[in-house]
Amino acid sequence: MSLTKPRSRRGGGRPTIADVARKAGVGAITVSRALRDPERVSEDLRCQIQAAVDELGYVPDPNARALASARAEVFGVLVPSLAINVFAEVVRGIYDSLSDGPFRVQLGNTHYSGLEEES
């Protein structure tokens, strides 16, 4: 009897790419490749991996991908105030422009402070 638990689920108990790999009987890198570049994996293997993804309810974690690739698909926006209509409209335009792409918007309110803008 083993006293150690296999590491698999992240903090919220959601399935990880390692869980999908185990379920599909492949390595985690193969799962990653199948999800990012499906044409690089055979159709049979893609179906096997997709079945494991569906069964486990796996959803890719954009934060984990950013850490692994050292790139984040985050678009940072600093505004001096959200109470003034023109800034709210600009932010809405940014969200609308980026909605079909991979970027997530990270919004910061500087409260008209030069020090906050610099930091």
C-alpha cells in the first residue's frame, strides 16, 4: 500500500494535462501537441486524447501555458479612471477588438497617479 498520492490535480481539483495523458495512455507532451498543433498527431491518437479530454472535462489552463512557454497572451490596459465615459468606451473598444483572438485583457486603474502608472 502506497502512502503517497500521485500528483495530478491542480489546486481547484480540476484535471491536469497529466491526468489526460494517463487516461489516454500517452505522454503529457503528446497531449500538449495534440491540443496545440493537432495536425502533428495522427487522427487515431487525436481521437483517443479527445475522448480522455471529454471524459475528464479537461480545460487548458492559460496560466500554465504562459509559464511553460514564457509568453503570456495578456493585453495590459491602464486607464486613469473608469468613472469617466471616454475611458470606459476605450476599454470596451479594446475588449471588442480582442474578443476573437487569444488575448485576455488585464485592466488597471491608475487613479490619475503618475506613481501608479510608473509602477
